[in-house]
Amino acid sequence: MQNSHALALRLLVPLMLLMVTLLSRAALAQSKSEFIVFEHPRAPGKVSEDKLHRSMQFAAQELQVSQELQSSIYVFHVSAADAKAAGVEMTSVWKTLRSGGYRYELWVIGEPTDEVYGSLAVSLLKDSFGLSLEQEEAKRVKDIVAKKLAMTLTVKERQPNAKERKPKH
């Protein structure tokens, strides 16, 4: 069973990378960065493109840079076991040179949390703009982004409930 799983993963990863390469030209032509998300069926939870965009916005505000990148941004969401089999140790940001331009790969390992979104946004912007942040400063910005994401979600969750409790006339 484990051998068939490893074989399937070995076939799946090159296929995903081929798809990324084929899609990279279209994404590079975009004037604004776009996230192209690949969800593995065994990955817990689901990556939210809305949270990816909002985390970039919040981190850019804190770091005082633009949130729009002229790079392709691919998001791979996998389980911890699949990440280990693919040689990816932790949630991380990878930068590669393709077709004369850069492409970023965001690897989300396990359940995506607000802290994960914050960490990815800070790492991505730090690398894209060549920012030198001390570890404490990067953690502070990541924590701010995570708190803002959590507050934004809370507000959105409460709004539908408020509509349901309309006063009777």
C-alpha cells in the first residue's frame, strides 16, 4: 500500500510541476499577482484565496510595500506525509527562475491557519522586495497579519447571524 502511494506521489509531483510550467506564461502576463492553487486530495482543510490576498494586503501595509507582485505565485497544499515524500520539510516559500522571470511556490503543509497565511505573506514580500527583517520584526508582522485575518473572519461570520435576528414589527 505504501509503495503504491509513493509511486502515485512520484507521478503526481512531476505532473503538477508540468502544469505549473505551462501556466506560468499566462500568469506572468498578468499585471497583478495571481495565486494558482493546487489542492492535494489528502491535504487537510482548504487554502482560501481570499485569505491569501488579504494576508498579502495586511503584510504589505505593515511593511509599507506594494502587495502586487509581477511574479507567478503557485500554492501547493499537501498533507504532512505527502510533503515528506516530496522532500518538502515545512510550510515555505520557494523562488525559481523560469522563462526569464521569477516564479514563487508557496508550500502549505497541513491545515492552513491564519499564522500560516501571515508567515507566507511576510516571507513572500520580504523576498520579492529584498527586505532585510530581523526575525523578531518578521514575527511581529506575521502575528499582526494573523490577528487581522482572524478579526476579519469573525466580522464576516457574525454578519449573516445579525441578519437572521431582525426585530419584529
